[in-house]
Amino acid sequence: QSQKKREVTEDMEVALLKMCQCMNELQKELHSAATSVATDLLKYHSDHLVLKALKASGGEGDIEAAAEHSCQLSEQKEQLLEICRLLRHVSGTEPLEITCLHAEDTFQVTGPQIISAAETLTLHPSSKIAKENLEVFCEAWESQLSDMSLLLREIGDVVEGRRGEKRTYLSLPRPGKHNSNLKGLKPVRLDSEEQAKLGKSGFELRELTSCVNSEMEKWDDPENEIVQHGRCLSGMAYSMYLFTRGEGLLKTTQDLFQQAEAFATEGLKLISALLAFSNQLEDDDKPLLLQEIEKMVPAYQQLQITAKAPIQSRSATVAKVDTCIQEAKHILNILVQVLPLSCKLLRKYDPSPVNPKQAHVTGASDHSFRNCSITKIVQTPLE
């Protein structure tokens, strides 16, 4: 540039400034288009007509109607997954990007669960348990759709340079719905000294989430239910790591304890999927997987107990946070062992996995463990 004339240099600077301005305008247009599409789609699905139709057809035992509505729900799921990916690209901050990933995982997992529960109710229309099972999964779907509207507002606030002061933490269970025992706790924000004490544990937790993600990438079928639960656990653990740095959507210790309990609940769902998969194995291989599952059950239950335990002082609160982080690390260490073992066994029994996009909605019996519904075995309250 020093060899060129000053006028040329100035012209180039002006051109660069104009280009940056054009890119900013383009970014705003793309954001506006993305949020507009997301808003329209969420509004279109807000009446939950497909879920209502599934409940009705299941209660009447109408197999053909249930199959038709299951196909409609699968199409709706794919649309919502695409919207989650779209919003992730315009989210603007890392915490909101993580929230988009959580939403995508929720729809990915809950959709097949609703379909499976509806099929069960169709075969047993008089079963109270089957009806309640379908209701639970439908409520989870409706709740996530509601959270998507909050997420849209959060993204809009970031782009417009303003942040809402009182917003629901989207990566957490709804207050009072799953954690009524935590209502009385006084929320505490960690200071820099307390964050420093948790720094090493938080860093180790982050490293373990990377290991879990690496193992999940080795799976041939990314839509396998085991992988979906593993991805949810990894995302929750990463948000716990961000808390130790004073970042992310978890602002107070109460948020962290809620996330820990949600982490344990998601882990119990993973155990259900692993148990369903183990039923497909022969006697020689089944004990290998069951041995790992036996390690996971008490680990998740202990984390539930820790998250619910009452605390009286600030020092006890910080100690409880550290214990939750340590127990989450222990769980991820087990998961790092379980994922490659499950992947190896899956390839042994299913060397040519079905492409999930080509698979039928209802699925074939020899691949039933891909979308198995959550059993009641590991969901007994611990109180």
C-alpha cells in the first residue's frame, strides 16, 4: 500500500467500509427472514391438532388413522428440526446456540416417543397407563413448542441490542413443574473466587463432553435413541461447565441444581433405551452392556439425591455445586465407555443400518430399539 498513491488507498478504505455496511444489512435481512419463517411455523403448529388427533385415534383403536397422523407428526418434526437449525445460525450468542441444539434434540427424541406411545394406545385403547404415557410425551412436545417462542424473543433481543431481564431459562425444566422442592431455596450467584475454585472441575467436565461428542460422531445412525440421549446429556453438561465460568443461561446455583436434576432424568431415559437395546442381544454379549448399565443407575440416582438435598449456608451451597459437577463428571466417564461398546454391538447385530430418512415411520421389528418408548422401570420417584 505504501507504494500506491494516497487516493487509491482512500478509495479502497471507502470500498471496504461500504462492503461492511452491505454485509451488516444482509445479515439483518437474513435474520429477519429466518425469524419470520420460524414465527409463522410455530404459529401454524400452536393448535396441536396432530397431537389431539393422535390421542383421539389411539383412544378409539383406529390403527389406520393413527398411522396417518403419525406420518403428519413426523413431517412436523422435520420442519421443526429445520427451524431449530436455522435459528441456531442466527442466534447471536453461544448460550442461545446451545438452547437451539437442546430444542432440536428434544423434538428429535420426543417425536418417535409420541408415535410409539400412540401405537401402543391404539393396540390397547382401554389401557390407562398407555393413555398417560402418550399424554406425558405430548406435554413435553407442547412445552418445547412454547419454549421456542421464548427463544425467538431472546434471539430478537440479542440482534436488536437489548436483553430481557426476566426470562425463563430455556435449557431448564419449567419452574414448579419438575422441581417443586427447590422453590424455597434462595438463588445464589457465584463470585469470582468461587468460580476459580470450580475452574478445574469445570474444565474437566468440558473435556469429557468433547469425548462424548467424539464417540457419538462414530455412530452410523445419528438418529439412534441412544445417541439422542447422549447428545442431550452432553449439552446439559456443557451448560454446567459454562456456569462455572459465570457464562451461559444458568445464572444462579438454583439453576445449576435444576439442570443437574434434569441431567439425571435424561440419563434415566438413556438407561431405558440401553435396556431396550440389550434385549436385542444374545446371551454372550448382553452381560457386557448390562454391567455398564448397572454402574449408571446408582450414579444418576445419587445425582438426583444431591440435587434435591437441602442446604443451609453459602459455603454448603458452593460445596453442593462442586459435588454436582463431580457426579456429572463420573456419569460422563461411564458414558464414554458405554457409547463405543453400544456402537460395537449395534454394528455386530446390524451391519447394514437402515437410513433413518428411508425408514418407515412405524419401523420394522428388527430395528425396534431405534425408537423404543421410555419404560417405567427407572422412573420410580426417589423421595
